[in-house]
Amino acid sequence: MQIDLVDSEAAAPGALMAAALAVEGFCLRRAEAVTGVHGLGPTAAVIYRTLCVAAVSGSGEADAEGGLRWVSRTSLAESCGLPRETVRRKCEVLVEAGLIHGDRVRGVTPKREALAASLGPGSWDTLIRDLRHLTDALHRLGVLKA
């Protein structure tokens, strides 16, 4: 499937702002879904989700076991806009909860089992439903080409 955006000049007044809010709503629903699966508080959830994205797509030392990357706590703190000490403490909580691996030298990386739990069958259904709602909203707003 290819998704093409309309020229921003051709969009109706306010459509781009409404589209941005629709995308933000999608991101918040996804955050709530992942948070609910693992029972995380808001700060730990932001750190965990940021780590998951970085571990899959970021640069760094790849974990030979699962292809996930190790991420420094300092990089996580900068990406999340949080103090390093907060990230360090929350990472310890995530390690104790069994969601991530922690290493003093390499940093942290998510556990594959925790990632799999976040992407279970019910989660996929929710993701597809939320994505469908988002694309429908963007079509109604005239931001996506039909």
C-alpha cells in the first residue's frame, strides 16, 4: 500500500492541524496499549518504548542473540528528554520487571519476550483498528490522496 499526502497548500484550512492531532491520538493509543500490556507508569513507558524503537532501528552494538541493539542510558535520556538519573532508575525498574536487559558497559536492550508480548494477537488487532481509524480520519480531512 502506498500513502501519498496532498500538497499542504491544497489542504483545507485547519486540516493539517487536525491531521497532526489525529496522528498524535494514534501515538497515544499505541502508547496506552503497550503500557497496559506491561503495567508501566508513564515515565517508564516512554523510556521502554523509546528503547524498543532504538534497539530495532538505531545504531550501536547488535545483540548476537536476537539482532537487537544495545542503547546507552545517556542516549535514552537525551532521546526522551529526561534526566540521566531518572532514566537510570527507571531502567533498573524495567530490568527487575523482566522487560529489558541491563549491562553497565553496553547499556540496555529490550528482552525479545517482552517485545513479543507487546505485539501479541490482541495488540495486533488493536494496532490495525487504530491505524484504520487514523487513515480514515486523514482521508476525511483531505490530507491523504484517495
